[in-house]
Amino acid sequence: MWATLSTLALALIFSFPSVGARAVGGIPASGSPAPLHVAHWMKVAPTGGVHPSARYAAAMADDEKDHYVVLFGGTNGSIRPFADTWSYQGGTWSKLNVSGPSARWGASMVWDRVTGYLVMFGGRNGSSAMNDTWSFVGGKWSRLAPSSSPPARYLAQATYYGNTREVVIGGGASLVANLTDLWAFRHGKWAAIPLTGSQPFHGRFSAISNDGTGNGGSPVYVGGSTGFGGNSTWTFWAGKWTLATPKSQPPATYWMALAYDSQRVAHGDVLFGELAGGGSHPGYSVTWLFNAGYNGGTWFNLSLTMRPGAREGASMTFDNYRSTQVFGFGYMLLFGGRSGTTALSDTWILN
């Protein structure tokens, strides 16, 4: 599989536009906020055909110490949630033989650069929402015992706040209501973040990411006012959310994926999602990139013809693994999701 990708990678690398050209997807060559690269979605055929079973709402994040992506849990909608742990490295999915959190879907997982481990919080299993906190590093799960924790929730938005060097989590839903609070995790302790002014959290089906292009690394939120999709963009700084007013922005998307690309595409937040349709989804996927440090915040429509099919609840993270056999750079990794009522098990990379 990697031999095939290597050949394709060489073709892509040497087909990048020179300065003065116009990159794929509408990213302008003149005055671009980062070195230009052509963006391509590519479907990956994992080594040996081994991969996690079809699922959506799985927790997934890059383990920056062990140099692989970790995926946990999720659901296929027809059986109880999963409790399996998988790693992804260099085109290979591996099921890890480890004990850890109970089965769940909709948990939130982020790499904590201060403590040097993945932090996973919450999720849902049947009729129970959870508020337990787990760490993962060195191939082992450990349950943490903070003195206080956020209220139980699932499908919360979580990211690493680079400016204050802490994991932040907000929104999501309990079993009875959408949640609008914001919490920080630092040195093994949770603390509520007091907010001033307006705030964007309206429960589930929105997304948050850390954007390293504005204010040295601050959260960016994308979502709607009802908790069921939207396209409003908010940035966070010094305890205050600000509604961004870009000249253009993505169409309303539902249960989208959002992750920060620090290297390849244009140093910004990549959004992949299905057009929102109020329960009747048109079945069309979009890929956009947001750069918070360019003209006060700018969205770029990547307009990619080759892309994953429309889906919701996919897992996406930036994989920092540098494979000299393929690209020599990290890439965006996307797995699974749900198309209509069908859970998916395909793997894609955006490079």
C-alpha cells in the first residue's frame, strides 16, 4: 500500500504550484498566510486490510510522545458502544490489547502538551452520560482522580489551548439538556473558566480546534445557534469569545470535524463536514480551511473534487508522524462517520 502511496506522493509533491500560481481550492498565491501546497484527499487502504470496524462518534487524537494516532470507542448505532483502542501509524491500524475506559461514544480526547499524555473525558453509554477522566500514554490507560470535574456530558467540544497551555472542553450535552459551560484541565486538575460577554456553545454537533495562526494558539469554534449545525465562527482570547466576521465562510454543516493543520495545507484549521439539512441531509461534503491570523480570520474553500463522501460524526485529527517513505510531513487523518444510518469504516488523509 505504501509503495502505491509513495509513487502518488512524489507526483503530488512535484506538482505543487510555484509562487505566483493559484493553488487548488481557492487559496490565493499572493499574500497567502503560509507556504502553498496543493491539498488532496486520498483514501488509504490500510496494511493487511486491518482497521477498526465501522463506527461514528469515536474519540481520536495524536499521541505526540508515542508517535501514533489513538482511536477509542464510538458506536455503529445498532449495538452497545465499543471499548476498543486502536493505533494508526504510517498506514497501519493496530488493535491494542489494553484495558481501560468502559464502552462509550461521543467522548472527547486531546493531547495535553504540559503533562505529556492524551486526556479523554466523558462520553455516553446507553442511558448514561459520563464525567470520568482518563490519560493514555506509552500504550496504557490510567483513570485520573481530579478533585472536581465538569458535569457529565457527551459530544463536547475539546482542544488544547496553546496560549495558556491547557486542555479546554465545553458544550456537549447531558441526558436532559445542551450545555454551554467551558472548563480547563491543567496539571491533572479541572477548573471552570469564567466567561465574559457572549459565548458560542450550544450543545452538540459543533466543533472546536486550536488555531496556532492567531494569538499564539487559541481556540476556534465553528457551529450553530441551535446545537444542530451551523457556520458561525468564534475565536477565544483572554476569557472572551469573539464572533468572527469573515468575508466568506463555509455553508452550514452538521456534526462536522475540525482539526488544526500545523504543517501542510496552509497552517490553519481544516473543517470537513456534511451540509446541514435539518434532518434531511443533501449528501454533499465540503472541506474548508480557516486561518485566524490572516486578515483577522479568513476561510478558504478548498473545493476538492476527490474527497470523502458526505458523513457526520467522523473522527479527524492531525497526524504529526513523519514518514520518510511517503511525505516527510504530517497529514490530516479522517476515519469513519455515519452516512444516513450507515456507519463507515474508511480511512482518508488530507495532504
